[in-house]
Amino acid sequence: MSARLTAGKALRLGLLFAAAGLGLAAMTAPLRLAPEDLRAVYAGPPETWPAPEIDPGVAYVELAPRPLPPRPAPGSAAEARRALGEKLFADPVLSASGQIACDSCHNRRLGWGDGLPRSLGHGRQEGPRNAPALFAAGAGLPLFWDGRAATLEAQALGPMANPVEMANADLGAIAPRVAADPAYPPLFEAAFGPGPVTLDRIAAALAAFQTHLDRPTRLDRFLAGDSRALSDLQIRGLHLFRTKARCANCHFGPLLSDGAFHDLGLSFLGRGREDLGRFAVTGLPEDAGRFRTPSLRHVAQSAPYMHNGIFPHLPGVIRFYAGGGGASARLPEAPGPVETGAATPSPLVRPLDLGPDDVEALVAFLEAI
């Protein structure tokens, strides 16, 4: 079906719904349309699509292809910094033990995660959280699950100092270890000019590398006008994502994230895996149990899911939301502000009427984004 014919069919459908007093903006039940008709509805630009089901107060931005940062020119200092960052990212010299590299927990073959619910670090200690995917790491979203770092340079220092991760009790010892490898000083000079190997330069090189990890997706191609980039099932999933499944209340725009923090009911307050999330950064009781909304770009490649890796597969994540989120908090008899905050889920999470066919379509769509 050509783009012109498909767009023409979308217009005819729009006129049909308008004549019936419905309009495309009100047409949000995917089962009422045959796959070819739903494809026609989404054939045009996003401003012609059915209106998303968005709650009041949500600063929704329509889905759009992400403009990726241009790759540095060959031979440039910027490319030298990126290449140096790539080498450092894979080098365990950054850890106190000489055993753990950045890519121990952020492996490109595992969606820039490690495939584990919670990462293993120094001395095989298990950390408290899942290693987040890095595809959108350089896009300006808050970093770490609790948003404690605002820049990639600041983020790089966290794992290096963490006693459960790279376990450098003295961050000042890292640069001399790196400089002791004769391969590194000329690479640092090519990347930054004359001067010593420093921790700031190490962090800057790692940031330069992580800025360029993303790549186009099938959804990007679809949003750019390639109407065949998504299957009929994936388009049905797109429609559900924006409407009945309510995913677009938190996952929107080019990055598929609102950049905010939400309580999904997974703090495990008063239990073995208690994690109060954003509260540890801000100290605000209302932030207890809130975690960052991750970007969903390439989400199918980065299992398991949630801050604690509790869901191994996407269908389980969807069923969790369909059930209205979690209720993991165990409140004391007289809860204080922090306990009350942790047990207060986001109002954006509510039970959904999603059947097996809906879950299948949503998973298919998530595999394309």
C-alpha cells in the first residue's frame, strides 16, 4: 500500500468518524478497526493520529524520532576522546581490584546492561539495583535510578568510588594507574592536548563514548515516514501504548521518558529489599519510593526490568501495570511521613483492562522502539 493511498484512506476514515460524531481524536478502541484501517489511521504525521489518553497535568510531548548526536569526524580531537572513552570503558584498570570494568555491568551485547536482576561488583558482592541501559545516557535525562547525577562526567565517578562496584577508596589513585600503562598517555594527549592523565579527563572521555551509544529504531523510521517499518501488530501496540494502556503518560517524546520520578509500589518498605529511591537524594518524604522513568529506547534488549530487576520479561512488566502497580510496602502501625510517602503510589498508575491480545501487541511494539 503506497503512502499516498494509505494517507488517503486515513482521510476517508477521519471523515467517516467525524460524520458519525466521533472524530479521530475520540477513536481510541483498537479492536473496533481492522488492522489495515488502524494502519491507515497512523499513516499520517503524529498530529493526525488519535488523541492520546493523557491525564491532566502531564506535559505530554508526542512521539518523534530521536535526533542522534553526530559521530565525531575521523581524526578530530572529539573522535580521539570518544575512542579513548571506549577503551577506558572496557578496561578494568579503573577498578581497585583490576577485575571490573564499566562494561562488566554495561555490556553492549546485553543492551548496555548485564542481564542480571542486580549487578555483581567488587568481591562478587551483589548491588541493590539493576544496571540501567545506556542507549540514552547522553540525552540529558537524570542519571542513576534515583537521579543523583546530572551529567555523565559526574555519573562516571559514582561506580568508581562505590565499595560494592569498583571499590576505589581513593579516587586519586585511578589516574596514576591509568597513566602507568604506556598506551594511555599519547591517547590522552590526542584527545585533550598536552597535560597529565587526570580523573577529570578520564570522566570526560567516558562521557564522550557514552554519548554515542544510541542508534535508530524501527519506530524512528516509522515516525520519519516509513509506513512499513512497523507490522500491523506493532501498530496496534502503538495505539494501545498511547491510549488504553496509558503508557504515554510517562513514556513520551523522542526519548520515551518524562525524565521524572514515580512511585510504582516497588519500594519494599520494611522488607528485605527496601529501597526508597529518590528519597536518598532529596530527603523529601514525598520522594520515598520514587524512581526515574527510564527511556524505553531499545527496551526489549535490556531485560530484566525495574530498579531491582524484578521482572525478567516484558509481558510481566505489562501485567504489573495492568494490575495497578505494586503494593510492596509494609507499613508500621504508626507510619511517619517517609513510610506514608513510600506507600503512596503515583496516581498515573491504575488498573487496566488489558487482555492477552493487548499484551501481545504491546510487547510487539516495545520490540520496535
